[in-house]
Amino acid sequence: MPMRSPDEWAAAHSALRLWLATGELPPAPPDEFAMLITEVARQHGVAGLLHDAIVDQERDWSRAACAILRQTLQDVFTLGVRQLDTASRVQDILSAAGVRCVPLKGAALAESYYDSIAHRPMEDVDLLVLDDWHRAVRLVKAAGLREEYKADHAIAFLDPALGVAVELHRGVTSCSALFPLDLEATWRRCRIAAGQVRMVPSGEDLLVHLSLHATFQHGLGLRLVQWLDFRRLLERNRPDPAVIGQIAADPLTRRAVALALEAARAVVAAPVEPELRKLIAAWVPVRLGRFILRTQDDAAIVLAPGQPPLAWIRWQLAAGRRWMLVRETLRPRVASAPAFRTGATARALRLARRWARPTLRSLRATPWN
């Protein structure tokens, strides 16, 4: 593909956002621009959706672009079936041993909130363990999955037979002590689904999980399909604001939910009902509210591969508990061990370079203070 100007990339992003917000495709663009939109759609995980929308709305798009979209749809579907089959198999292995787990993100969304698995691509499948974490890790290893890497809140495994990556979570996000969740209540609200992944969280729990992941883990730097997750959930489930309030009882969690929903409204016009909007208005802190106002004028701020102020957002979310953010960042409880024990000084220095200095730069550079 020839080099494109920033304005052309921005126009392609805007065209996709308008389509996702309204459901209506614009008239067929010139072939060259159609190819650019196709590339952006693939990057943002909406290529399968775009292909089917072109077919359903009988739009006469570039044949070359449609061929790429169709191949992407087929590839995502093939991988998605393997991914969800692996998630289901891990659920069954853990369940048979009395260890409960629930899917997170795409694994919880693909079959319930999208018309096709091909419409919700995933890099991996994520499962949140509710019971004996260390036993769950041993069971997954015994099933033949190979450990790839670990973080404080999760361990990534690879199924070598299928080439599927699985992340086993002990927390929804890193520094998960910042966002206490009642996992017993989460399990009570779970429902049986009809797809490959049979036990999924309630819409309200899923909304909170998505919000924590979007805000704290990524500083709102998401792909379009991840923002579309919010729109689909709100359209097809209509979560109960009172239940959301119960789940997000902690003030830090409430900030994350409010920030994510306001961003989803700005990016893909997620339909937030009046009662839920009242909660959001009460939950968004002033400084984060100013940031969201900027996204309404420039949604690219919260679109990957942009660079939103992650450190600044984490600092604002953690107001009132910032000492815990620093402690959990510099001395994390590694997912494979009860507590951080070895190489404390070296690890602290590495984390200081990776987190503390960028945080200070972010705080100085961010105009929303």
C-alpha cells in the first residue's frame, strides 16, 4: 500500500467510526480509499463486520478490498472456533476439579453479543479464576498448555497443538488490589450460554470488567472493536444500573466504569440510558471529566495505536489510594507466587524506569491537571 498522509488515515478512522455508530455504510468510496479503510478495519478488528455490512447493504465496493475483507473474515472465524474451543476445554478441566472460572473480554462477548465469531477477533482467550489459583495453574500445565510469560495478575499459556494463547487471570487487571470485586457474587450472577463457552458473566459484571481493562490496563487506548464491545453490550443486554452500582461499590471502580462509558459514547456513540448516565455524572472526577471532553472533539486520543496518557489516567483513577498503586507496581504479587520475594532491588529499579519516570513525564506534560 502506498504511503498515506495523517489526514487520510484520520478520514478512514472517521468513516469506520461513523459506520459503527450509525450502522449505515457511506456510498462506495474510490478504490484507493476503500483499500485504506480495509487496512484500518483489519487493524481495528472490524474487517469481518465491514465485509458483512457491505454484502448486506449491497454496496458496490472495490473488489480487491472485498476480497481482503472476506479472507480476513474466514481467517478470524477459523481461529475463533479454535480459541473458544480451547477456552471451553480449560473451563471443563478446571470445573471437573472444583475450580471455577469465568471468561473475560472477547471470550465472554464473541458468541453472545456478536452475530458471528468472525465479527469479534481475539489475540487470546482470557479466563478469570475464582478459586484456588495455584491449583488452577497446575491443572492447566498438566493439560499440556505451555507457560509463555507471567505478570502480577495473569499467566499466559500456549496450547501447542492448536496454537491458541490462553491467559489465566487471578485479577481483572494488574494492581488488582486497587479494584476489589466480590467474586462470589460474580459467580452467582453468571449465566449458562448456548455457545462453546458455556458459563459467562452477567452483562453487569462484564461491563465492569471491560471498563477496568479499558481504563487501567490500557489507559483507554483500545481498538475500535473493543469500543464496539461496550456498544453491543449496552444495546443487546441493557444492564441494570442498580446492579452495576452494587458491583462497582468501590469509588475507584466507579471512576473506571464512568470513564470507560463516557469514552465509548464519544468513540462509537454507545447508547447509555439516562439512569446510567446519572450515575456516570456522579462518578467521573473533574480532571478525568475534562479529559473525556477532549475525546469528544478528537476521538483518536482513545484509539490504538495512539498514545493516551496511561500513567496520568492510572494516577487519577487511584486518587485516595495512590500509595497502593505505587506499592503494587513496585512490589507486585507475581501471579505464580504468593508474594514478590527475589531480586527486589533490581526489579524495583527496572519498574522505576518503566513506570515511575514515564508517570512523572506524563504528569508534567498532561494539560488536564
